[in-house]
Amino acid sequence: MNQERLYTLAQDFRDLQDRIVRGIEAVEAEHAGLTFVDDNWDRPGGGGGRTRVLTGGQVWERGGVNFSQVEGDASPALKAQMQTNADRFWAAGVSLVLHPNNPHVPIVHMNVRHFALSDGTSWFGGGIDMTPHYVNPKEATQFHRVLKEACNAHRCADYHQFKLEADDYFFVPHRQETRGVGGIFFDHLGREGMSQTEWQANKDFVFAVGDAFLPAYLPLVHANVKRPFSSQEREWQLHRRGRYVEFNLVWDRGTRFGLVSNGRTESILMSLPPQVKWTYDLEAGPEEQDTLDWLKKGIDWAGTPQKP
């Protein structure tokens, strides 16, 4: 592991966290909202991070933008998840989840990261996906086209492949529905060995994804944050958050990695919303059923989306 290069990369991730937080705080400021609270923490065994949390804002009910850089001995559980026999690991990245107040503003998630192992292998990964409480096909298309442009600008990226991987990853098998309208997801970018040129190209793409977050998401926030909503729409929002929680706690590999790597539990579970509901055998109204009908794999969101 090239320690100098890795710690420079960690600082780059911290800078990305700062840029994203400034963009989110600027939106909250337009509505006399709150700013993030910083929580710096150390990890027993090596590394630490900076969790930045927004609670009770005017736009977002809960939001978190995390930076972490952790390292240490690879436990048996971590080796099994990462499919490696390496003795030590190093990982750094930025992850975020935003839960809005208004049901017409989507939930959004982003993660960009880098892993390195003592056996000499290293790779990048990440992605962005969006989870509307009510699917608006035009807005989903707008979101996907920003991500597609980011991919098209880098030879190491393939939007169509990464979109398919997002469909597969952000899927809730026990519900037989996608978490939302997807986005892009990629993992093990460069794992089989990277030259310096390839490493830099992959890094450039990963940070392009990070910098695409604000232009992909904030226009949809501005378009919907002042829309009125009913108590029925708020109830639906709380139940859709329930599906989000189910995915994060049951299927999300990032959550599992954080736990098996002895990460900070509060930061790992930052992605959970402050209020959520489950109702036995919930019946969906016409508008809610329309959203459920869109939650399928294989929809051409960047082109002309059609229900399966």
C-alpha cells in the first residue's frame, strides 16, 4: 500500500465532503434552516472520520454527509465479505443520505470510496441513487442524464453497465421492488491491478461522480420543496422510508462492512430516517400504486422511460 498516495486521497475525500456540505447548507440557508453539526471520531485499531449531521432542518428532516478513513487488521468477517486473505486493509470515502421533509422531494444516497489491501490489490467503488416517495418520470430522467454525462466524460466508466448494476444492487428481494429509480453503482473498479495511469483515471471518475451529486439532485429539491402536501402523502412518505430502512439493514453491503470493520455505529446508521412507519398489509391509493408500478428493474430512465 502506497501510504503517501492513500493519505493524499483521504484528504481529497475530506475536501469533497466540504464541497457537498456547503451546497446543502446553501439550500437550507435559503429557507432559514440549520447547518450541519460536526462530529469527529477515532476508530479503535486505526483511522477515524468526520460525521456531519443535519437534524430538523427546513428542507431535510435528517441528513448526513460522512467522511471516513479506516485501517487495521482484517478480521475473519471482513475477509469473508471482501473475499480476500490479506492481513490488513485501508479504506476511505464519503457517503451521504438525505431524508427531506416534503414527500415530493426525493431521498438521495451517494457513496464514493477506495479500498487497499496489504496484498497489493486496490480498487474504487461508489454510486448515486435516488428514492422518490412519488415517482416523477421527468425528474428521474433529468437525474439519470446528469449521471450519464458524468460517465460519458470518462473512458473507464460505462453508464449503461453501471445503471444495470444499480438496478441489481438497489433491489429489495423480499419486496420484489427496486428501492427507487436507481442511478449508477460500480464496485471493484480496477481491482485486478492498476497502473498509475489507470489508478488516476479511476480516481478522476470517482470524484466526478462525487461532484455530480449536487447538480443531479438540487434542481429537483428546488422544484419541489415548496409544494403543498397532504397528511396522506406524509403517511406514504413514512411508509416508503420503512422500505428504505429494510434495504439498509438487511441488504446493504456498506452497512455490513461498517459493522464488521468495527466502524462507528452512530455514523454507520446515520442513513436511517428519524421517523418511519410500517402498517400491516398497507393498501396503496391510485397515486401510490403508480409509484409502485415504476419500481422495476430495466427502465430506460435516461431515455424514454416506460412502465414494464
